[in-house]
Amino acid sequence: MAGRVRVYIATSLDGFIAGPDDELDWLPDPSPDEALPAGALGFEAFMRDVGALLMGRHTYDVVTRLGAWPYGDTPVLVATHRPLAPAAPSVRAVQGEVSALLDEALRVAGGKDVYLDGGATIRAALDAGRVDDLVITVVPVVLGAGKALFAGAARRHRLEVLSHRDYLGGMVQIHARPR
């Protein structure tokens, strides 16, 4: 089976993936002491099918400021035109149009899925018709401002909801694909 291009991301109720200064403190704490146990949202299962990540430079910079590198030795391609100091040996810079970058990420993934991350990168891939499915967890918080997930897409995109699941605390996870 050929790999898919997949999105796994959280958004606020008003559509932001980060606050105005890249704050992520509104995301639920996955600690075992919270109402949401570790692994409950399926990220670990999602990552088992991932052979490579493609993310934008801004997202990469935010992730590197969070602490320990979260992706282990999974290859990470970072779309950037600026010099890049890799956070891990598995990280490398790539340049080009989003379809070419996705082709390269799928090649690197070796038949597994590509995890697409970062608002601008997700919007570009969606506009190019290259996203196979999306797992979006909506967190019941209104940020009022921040980094938008879909605002700025070049056109309208209809999605087919494949499933949805409610979680304690009011979160809703939606699994959808472009129509």
C-alpha cells in the first residue's frame, strides 16, 4: 500500500493552532493525573503508520523550543529557504513547491504515511489536492487570535467526516478527508 499524506493537529474552537506568540499552553495536558489519559487521542497509533514528516520552518522552530525532540529517528523534512541547524540527525531542510516536497516525503517514508504539520504547509497541500486525511482535535477554548489552521486557504475545501469522537473536557476529534 502506498503511503498517504495525513494531518494530525489540534485547534481551538475559533480555528487557531497556536496563540499569537505561538503559545500552546491551551492544549490539554496528557498526563495520567488529568481526565485525559496518555494515548487517549490516538497520536501514538497515528505515529506508528508514519514514515516521514513534512513541516514548515515556523512549526519546526516552535517544536524545537518545546524541549526534547518528539519524533525520535523518524525522518523530518523542513520546508525552508533559510539555513537550518537540525535538532536531530533525522532532520533536513528541503525547498520547492509543495507537491514536489510531498513526493520527496513519500519517497523517504518508504510506503508509510507522511505526517504533514504546520498551518501554512497544511493549507498549501490542501490547496494542491494532496491531503488524504485529517485528524483534527477541537479543544473547547476560544483564543481570540493566533495562528490559523485554515484561514488563508486559496479556495473552499469540502470535507467528508469519516468519524468523530467526544472526549472528557469537551474535546471533539474529527477524522475527515477532502471530497
